[in-house]
Amino acid sequence: MRPTRNCPWNKCAFCSLYKGEKFQIRKVEEIKGDIDAVKRIEELIKEGSDEVNKVPRRCLTMVFAWVRSGKRTVFLQDSNTPIMRTSQLVEVIEYLRETFPAIERVTSYARSKTIARKSLEDLSELKEAGLGRLHLGLESGDDDILKMVNKGVTAEEHIEAGQKALEAGFELSEYVMPDLGGRELFEEHALNTANVLNKINPDYIRMRPLSVRKGTKLYEKWEKKDFQLSSPHERLREIKIMIKNLEVSAKLCFDHRLNGWRDKSGNRLFKVDYEGYELPEEKDLLLSLVEEGLRVDESHHLDVRKLKTPSL
């Protein structure tokens, strides 16, 4: 569901999404209309009505898949829906849950800057209304790197946002981007990101390795050789530093295809699922996996520098 469209910031040097697109906060009644439309399509499916043939194929397929899955989860898109006025978003979430009582979890992406600016009272209202999980793009905990990629947020704001989200009762996922500092700043990236995560102590840490995408400022720097991507082994060494310095009770997840390292048998080095590895319980296991990956010849690992197009 898209209560908002596109991104209100849209300036990150590594991001190619939403370029040329204007950010929009949709009207509450329009969003409710979408919810009503989904409900009507569900009814047509259950009735076996011929009217269902008038529904656009893509919409029908999506609603059918969601209904078949049990209607348990909803993701609010696009990049920063909590930027809506709290009262309006509360109204949307409450209407959504009233219309579909089977929903167990509502999730949204959000910018740390937005969450940091929201009052704890506002965040608590959203949680009480039924927004249960937030995904924040931490990317890095190093201020120089955050400035370099024009993230529009500081490490301290990341910490404030994460702590406030948890205090309000949200389940929190923080996204980290290995190699965002490149070869030059890999150690600062690893150490300062671990430091920020330690102060937040989120529920999930999700690894999203950097790929430089055409049409971005970082791609331009990479083409001019002003930014150097790390090798697969160098990325693993960076991750090793980060893991060694993490002191959190969280799940560390490698649930993205760019986590393309291989073990000695040629299988994926890290398991690819949404629950990942428990920290601190599986910290030693993770470090041993990193060491195994470092013993595997680099030619067996995914190397974003050698892809035909770095735009993934």
C-alpha cells in the first residue's frame, strides 16, 4: 500500500530509485479508497463473480496472492510514510486494520531524520494504532561517509531515531551497507557503524552490500576512479571488523542476493533468510564463516566490480 509516493529526500549519492519523481503524500480518503478496492476484489474472488475479470490483471494477481497468504502482513510504501501527519497516518492504519482484522503486522520504511523529529507521543500513537515494525536505512555510522554520500542525517540522529523507535515499542530493522566507505574508509565505516548499532541495539541488522548504480553521484565518482570499490575479501574483512565490535542483542541478516560470498563447498557462505543469526549467541559462528570465506578464492565470490553493469 502506498500512502506516500517516492522519497522526500531523494538525494543519496548511492540511490537510483525515484529519480525525477516528485514526492507525494496522498489524501487519506484516496488511501482509504485503495483499501476499499482491495476489499472489493477479495469479495469478488470469494464469490467467483465474473466481475473479477474487469479487474486489471496485475491488481488481481497481487490481491489474490495476499489473500491466499492469509492477509497477515502489510507494508506501507514508499520510502518514508511516517513523514505523514501522525493523525492522518493513524486514521489510515486504523481503517486498514478495521477492514482486514486478520492483519498481524504493519511495516513501514522510514528515514532516521523523520523518526528523530517525531515526538515520542506521536510514535507511540502510531504504534498503538497498529504500525508494528520500522525499517531504517542506517547505511553507515560514520559521519564523514554519511556526508560523502549525502545521506542527510548524522550518526547522532541515527542513534536518536533508533532509540526513540524502540522506546515507542516498534520492532526495528536497521539496514547497513558494507563497502559504502570504499577501500579508503572501510575501517572507519566498520567501527563507527558498529558503535552506532551498539547504542541503538535494534531487533534486526540487515546487510545490503553496496553496488554503484548508473545515474547516481557515486557511480560518477566510481567511473572517474574517485571512489574505489573493495574486493570480495576486503568486504569480508570489513564485515569481520564490524561483527567483532558489535555488542548487541539482535539478529544479523544477510537476506539479499548481493551477499554473494561462497563457502568451501560452493554454497552461500551466509544463510539467506529474514531471521539471520542471533547475536551475541552466534557471533563466533559468524566470525568462523567469515574466515572460511576468506580462505575461498575470490574468483568464487560475487564481485560487483566485475558485473557487466553495476546497476542492480
